[in-house]
Amino acid sequence: MNSSAVAADLTSLTGVAFSKGHGTGNDFILIADPEGEQQISAAAVAAACDRHRGIGADGLIRAVRSQALPEARELLERHPDAEWFMDYRNADGSISEMCGNGVRVFVQFLLDSGLVALAPGDVLGIGTRAGIKWVSRTDQGFAVDLGPWSFSHPETALERGVDSLVTADSLDVTRPGLSISTGNAHTVVALAQRSELDELALHRAPVVEPVPENGSNVEFALPHDPLVLDGIAEISMRVFERGVGETLSCGTGACAAAAATRFWAGAGAPDLWRVNVPGGVLGVRFFTAADGEEHVELSGPAVIVAQGVFG
């Protein structure tokens, strides 16, 4: 996108108030639009997220009352508590189902804006394109029940342990991957050495074969040695997000990487995980919910760093 196009697209946001926030370095522009009156084009999102000519971010989040969005009203009928909908766009303007780090930052934004209250011990329902997500406060920020996780290709995953091949610029050979859904699509690759993780070249998108219908985020996970210490398993991870590029963190990706590594580790692998990403540390917990399914919970910090108005 050239500079004149960026300027034109940013002009469409003139006078719109925004906040800038991040969760373990995964950063977002946040806009309050309670009645869904602000139409934001994909080009405007891309211009705002441009790190040289815009505000700069991995994505843009619009806070809209669920009642004001046609795609959110059905969710509201099933979950009347989901007053607010997280309309999330990737940095290139494309629509994403949701974002685990983004949900936490979104709730902090709603709290700072006086749009919701969340007392310790209470739970807040947030509408997303991947369904309702339940958020609670923690000492370190927020914990989000992302709902059930699943294998994208369960028969292949259970039979072979992998279901795809992944090629990345810095890896000497194509590596096997395992595709997992945590609300977003992910493909997880296990690495054996720290040098492989540190020297990853993620300037270009890794190639996943077979190609998922709507694309996939790709996580490269390194299990620690020992894997489990004091009942908590630990991995380190880097990620390439579709529509964005490499990011400092990915919440749903951290959950997918933990789920894949836990599956590969076999029986006896713990339910509590610590995931180190370039932007910090995230907590992941697997638990059986009231619906009888295994859910995954993501926890970590959320920080609002600035407010402003598009000029």
C-alpha cells in the first residue's frame, strides 16, 4: 500500500477515538462503536495497523454491542449475557474468528472505558465469531475459557500423530505438523533444539500441505527439558499468524501448541502448561467443563498503553 493510499484510508477514521493495548506483545488498536455505526473497511484497518504510516498493530478490535450486529444476534439469543461483541480484524484487514490475547485486552479496554464491570470472582461473556468466551480476573490479568479444542483432522491425528507437512525457510527439511482448532486454525510443528527455534526465519509464511481451506496460523514449539517440573509442563514457541506475519505472541496458538505437545507426550501429561513466547509468558489449562467436553483456558496479562484520536 503506497503512502497516498494509506493517507486516504486513514482519513476515513478522522475524529475516531482509539486505544492501543497489548497482551504479551500481541498488540491491538481498539475502537468503541457501541451501536455499530462506524464502518471500517479492510483498507482502513490495514492503514491503521501499518507500523510505519499508521498507529501500528497486529490487529484492530471494534467493540460493538451484540444487538447491533446481525452476525452476533443469534449468539445473543443463546447467551443473553454476551452484551459485547469483539469484532476482530487482522493487520491486513481480513476478518478473523477471534484472538485469545485480544479477548483479554478487549475486556481491559471495556473496563477502562466504563462499558462493563468485572468484580473478582465474576465472569464476563464476550461474543466472538468463534462463539462466546468467558473471562474472569486473575492476579496477573485475565483468564479466558476458549471452549473445547479439537483436532482439525481427528482420524489422521489419532492414527499418525500428525496430519500435514510444513516447510519454513530456515528448516533444513520439511517437518510434520498437527492441525488443531482452538477457535482459530493452527498447525503445530515440534522442534528438537533451541537453535532451531532461535534461528527460525519467519519473514515469509511457512507452507502447510495440504493447504487448509481458510489458511492456518503456524506454531513452532520447543518442549523444555525436563518437560514437566512441579506438575507444570513448559514449552517455548514462535508463531506466524495468517494475515499478520510473525507476532510476539498468539494466545490461541499457545493453547494449540500446548494441546499438540500434550498429545504427543502421551498419557500422564499434565493439564497445566507454561508457554514462553517472545513477548512474555502465557498460562494454559485443560479442564473438563460442565458440558462434559475438555476446554482450554488461556491466562495472561492485558495492558492499555495509550489513547488517542485519529487526526
